[in-house]
Amino acid sequence: MQTFPKPEAGHQDGPLTYAQTPPAGGVHNAVWQNCGIYDQPVANENAVHSQEHGAVWVTYRPDLSAEAVEVLRGQIRGKRYTLLSPFPDLPAPVVASAWGVQLQLDGPDDPRLAAFITTYAQGSQAPEPGAVCHSGTGIPTDM
């Protein structure tokens, strides 16, 4: 697991550049990404805003097998303050990111994923834990 210096927070329009891939906090769009499961990539700038609210963003390589994606969906389904989406050019097959922390995984069966979600969803590392993770942008395919 990697930890990063406390990311700067704040709102900025337009595309932004982040130090990590995928981002683990930073300046972001004023609108957050609705938490849930997505089958298409979501905008970094919106997902980072969800992280500010305490969400964990789990990303996976688009070429991950359908079976592996279903395992991930099962780990996210029903959990508040989580996002799941494909992400091109990831440094690992699966990456879990929260505000200031990130975990690279070889696959969805790694038990550290569940522990990461439990520890960091609504964790004290988030600047605004408890702020809403709905009524923003995006329509998840599943919750």
C-alpha cells in the first residue's frame, strides 16, 4: 500500500492532471461521482470529489476477464461510499484508491481489497467523510 502527502483539496473546472494513476485525491470538479458500479470509465475529476467525501474508488483494467469483474462487482455491491469502474492503463490489474492512499492488486481475490474498503470508506483520511455520494453525476449500472 502507498500513502501520499495530504492531497490539496479544492474545486476546479476542466480536465486536471494527477500525480497518481488513478488519482488518490487532489483538486477536483465541483460535482462528485455518484457511488456505485460502472461498466465504463468515469471522469477522474468527479471520482476524486467522491473520494473527498470518503469514497473508495476501485478501478480495474478494461481487459480483466468477465469473471474477475463479477468478483469485483460482488465485493462492491451493497457497500455505500464505493465506486467501481474500468480504468485504462492501470499500473496493476486492480487498484483501490481513497484520499491519500492506494493499493495495487494482482486480482480481485486479494483479501487486502476488502480490508482496504473497510478501513478507508468513510475513513478519517477523507476531508469530508459523510458528505453525500449520490445526487451528483453518473448513473451506476448497479449499486
